[in-house]
Amino acid sequence: MSVDIVISKSGNVMLASNEPFPDDIARVEFYMDTKLLVLGFEDPAAEGMLLNMEVHDSMVKPLSEAASIYVVYMEDNSPVVGYDVPLVQVGN
């Protein structure tokens, strides 16, 4: 799974994946000290999913200021499914 963080033309933060997520996402946690992201799923029994990427320095400020993030699964450069979820900042 390849995941990218981008800022949309309207200024919203977006998390785009080239594969479907394993379950519906309830929230995205941004660990500010380590610059890592963890997906929290709707199923309370599901374990969070640590994304295999470190947030680039240029994205730290937009992520630290955002209250939500648009999560989207893309196929052939077109959105298949997407929705807005809370973005939780953890640490300082």
C-alpha cells in the first residue's frame, strides 16, 4: 500500500492510498514527536494501523493545525471512495 499526504487546492489535508483500507477509518492519529501516522478503525476490536511512512517536514504544520483529514482510496488517479475523519494530534 502506498500512501501520500497532500494539501488540496482548497487547503484541506488529504491522505490518499492506492489500495483500499482494511476497514472503515474512524480517525487518523498524528504522533508529532515521531512524525508518524496511525489509522484508527471503526471496529473497536481492530488494532490501529501504523503507516509505513514518516511525515515530511513540510507537512508537519498543516497536520498540526488540521482538525480533520480527508481519507481517499484512489484508482487510476481517480477517487473511488473518500470521507472526512477526525485528525488527532498526539504529543507536542
